[in-house]
Amino acid sequence: MKTESILYTLVPHDLGGHRLRVSLTLSNPDPQGQELALPAWIPGSYLIRDFARQVETIEASSNKRPVKIRKTGKQSWRCAPCKGPLTIEYVVYAWDLSVRSAHVDETHAFFNGTSVFLCPVGQEDQPCHLLLQAPPGVSGWSVHTSLPEAVGHPQAASRHGFGMYCAPDYDALIDHPVEMGTPQIISFEACGAQHEMVFTGVAPNLDLKRIAEDTRRICEAQIAFFEPESRKAPFLDSSDRYVFMTMVTGDGYGGLEHRSSTALMCSRSDLPAKGRADAGEGYENFLGLVSHEYFHTWNVKRIKPAAFAPYALGRENHTELLWVFEGFTSYYDDLFLLRSGVMDETAYLRRLARSITLVQRGAGRLKQSVAESSFDTWTRFYKQDENSPNALVSYYTKGSLVAAGLDLAIRQATKESRSLDDVMRLMWERYGRDFYRGRAIGVEETAMPALIKEATGFDADDFLARYAYGREDVPLSDLLAPQGIVMSWKPAKNDLGLGMRLRTANGQCSIATVHEGGAAHQAGLSANDVLVAVAGLRVQDEKSLKTLLERWQPGDTVAIHVFRRDELRCFNLVLAAPEPTECELQRKKPGSKKAARHE
């Protein structure tokens, strides 16, 4: 491979100080003065994060002579004109333990390219080389990334080794996160494609074989879904492997998709240990996360909204279609746990019922559509506060219910001959399969009704107008009934009829959210009020509150003392009967009319 004009070098040079040293060399800088920029956000996490604030120092030079560099904006710089080569050296502070940015300590180094690699403006389409170097004085670390090794280069990295890696352009460079350290790893093949699972953090007695086998089944089911004939994995257009990078912590959870990999966080209690048959619901959550992020390899990394083709990384990229790209993915993530056989139908229905419950409990669903939620994600969804359940709806959760309802409606209208599956395959064929092969077009904002009609023959105009662009509840009870699934409602366990969500911390029981229209709202209680006493008796935690309230009946009035800031206040609250807000889904009992299984 011939020498490229853009070279990046990165080394975790200060593990205790959590710093990365990065350099960028341009053979042919802009003769008018090279402009540089760092992304303000990372695709998949729709919030301006201003990664440039972590750049501590920056210097430029050419032929060993200093070149003046000045900041021109919150995330941009400009170098004085020079003939080149131009080298920019800078230090990035990396102490964000999340899937979005960068984190460095004595145990590992993880980074996303969006938070560490300056973009040479005007040269985004040029090929890139990345030289990864081991931390000074540290041995035994390995490198885990889906970024291809620079085969043929004199400094080419070996698999899992430090050395030279390559990318066809800047967009690809920043879409392959890197994990360095001494993780637990396991590999498997799915439909002939190599997959690696990397676990960083303390996870003793981890059952890697079980995790890999369950993940393999999920991956193969999804590959076969989109490519029933070829069984070809989508990421082979950008890498020869897919990498699941998981940071294991005490209570973490989350994921971020990339074109040939994903960065995950999970709690160690969610992962199965060797010799334990029952891993519990936590493991279901982990597998659901794996399934969700892997499905994104097709839906959002290659099938994209037109607003993301290409990304504008210096500003917000508004679209009303995140209910398709996140909501549909949230529907299919659990569905593929069922289809792959790693979850049975009872567990699947329990998880679907949980999603229905979450949406139903929030008054925000009556004020905001999932299309509006998609558009507002930059300013509202990722900036939630104590009132968000009353004001917002999740394009993830309600989006998954819109997808479920649409799937059921299509099946019913076509007598099971078509489904949402056909829509996804059409979108893959038209928008996704060749996205990184010279045909980078995205789904237009108004395209979904026509796509659904073309794929299935179902006229979805009214359905989408009411449930995606409108604020009506998806009629899942009616849509599930022909499938033999019965929906019922019951009061939630431990629901005190107060209309508020509590939290206990540091020996205090306080109000996290007051639900609009509930007893707490009517009484005048507010979020962040600290509960002190009920009828003059001390409240210590939720359990003691429940014990105290058992002395009264719905309709009774009780005096509740709270601290609001440092002021003691008393409110008279009229107890309400717990409402049936928890959904249950069950297949009809034997002897009832047989219905087709929802798969």
C-alpha cells in the first residue's frame, strides 16, 4: 500500500492522568491555512457534547519549525499557511467512562474517533493511516478494533497488535472505536463471518462460551433476515470482522453502534457465571442490548435518514425519523431473541408488556408524537429532567410499539402474507446494501408510507398519521388478539396510589417525579421534595412509607411533611386507589381459538 497523505498517531501516554497524545500529519495542507475541526457529537447519541473541550494543548509545526495555530470556534482551529508537511500535536483528556467518548487509566484505554481525531477540513475524503502505540513502560496490552490493519505497510499492525491501521476516509476512521488493555476475549463465526467479544473490567468466572453461543445465534438470525439468500454479513464492506466491546462495571448499561462494531456497557451482575444455569433478567437485558446494537449495523449505520447522509458533525442533524431507526430497532431487538431461540415466548411477551407499561404510564405520550420526539431529541430527549415523563415520549419505546402495531396491522391486512419484515428488507436493498459502496443515499422524511405500500401493499397513511405523527395510543390489544395474545392490566406491585416516583439515597426518601394528575400533583408536592413524615410519623424509606400508609384507605386525607430545599412544609394528600397501569400479555389458554404465532 502506498504512503497516504494523512497520518494519525495515538498513544495513551499518561495513564494516571488519563491523557492521550495524538498527532496528525498532512503532506499537503491547504496553502491558504489549514483548518481543523473536532466533531461536536457522535452519531448514535444525538446531543451536542463539545468533545473539543477536552483538548488540553495543541501545537503545529512544519519541517521542525513552529507554525502558528489559533482557535477559530469552540471546536475549530486554523494553522498559518505553510508548504508542508504540517504536523499538529495535541493532548486529549480522557476520563469519560461511557460508550460515547474516551477513557484511560492504568487498566485500559478506550476511545471513539469523534472525540480524539481532528478532521482536516477539505481533506475528509482522503485515505488515513493510524499508528497506535503502546503506553510507555507498559507491556502485555493488546488492541481490539474493527479498523483494518494496514496490510503491506512497513509498520502494519498484526491482529490485536500495536502498529499501523488504515481507513478509506475520515468518516470511516472515526467509526471504529478502539479498546486497548488486557480484556477477556472470545471469538466465533456467524454465517462465515468473524466476530469478537471483548470484555473489559472486573468480571470473575465469566461464562464466555455461553455468551458467545447466544450472541452467535442472534447474529446469524439477523444476517439471514436481511440476506436470506447470500447470508452475507453487512460489515464486510468495511472490515473483515465485527467487534463487541463491553465495559463491565457495577451498574452500567448502554450501547453505541458503529459500522463494524459496537461499544457496550453492562453491569457485571447481568453477565452469566460459569456453572449457573439461570442468568436472570439481567442477562436478557444484556442480550437485548447486543441484539439492538447489532441490528443497527443495518438500520441506521447503512439504512440512514437522508439527514444523516452525510453527517454534519459540527451541528445538530434534525430528522423526524428516529422512531424508524431507533423504534424499529427496539422492536426487533427482543423479537430476534425470540426468533433465535435464546428467549422463549413467555419471556418475550413479558418484555413487550413492560414496554407497553412504560409508555402508558407517561402523560408525555399525549403531548408529543414520536416524530416530534425524534426531531426534538437534540434539545429535549437527551436533556431529561424531573418533568420529562409528563412532557415527552420516547421514540425508542413508543417507537417500538408503533413498529409492533404496524407489523400486526400489515399481517392482519394481508392475511399473514406480508409483514414489517418485508419493509425492512426493501429498505436494506434500496438504501443500505450499497451505502458504503458509492451509493450513499438516505431515507427521505416523507418516504415511509410509500415504502410500506410498495413492500406490503398496505396503505399505512392513516396508521402513521395517528400513531407516529399523531399522539394516539397504538391499539395493541386489538391487534394482538388475532395472534392469540390477550392483554390485561393490573395495579403495579408496590403502587401506593400517590402518583409519584420515589428515590432513596443517603438516608433520605425524596420525590423523583410527580406524575401529572396524580394524588401528589393534586396535593401540591413537587420533585426533589424530601419526605419527612406522614401524620407526624417519620418516613425513612419507601418501605416505611408503605407501612405507614397501610393505616389509611383510598379517599382518606393524610398530612405529609416534606423539606423543600431547607424549608419544612406540610401538604394534605388525598390517597387514591392504585390504578391498573401494569400491562400483562398472555397467550390464550388451551381450548380457546388457535391463533397464528407472532414471528
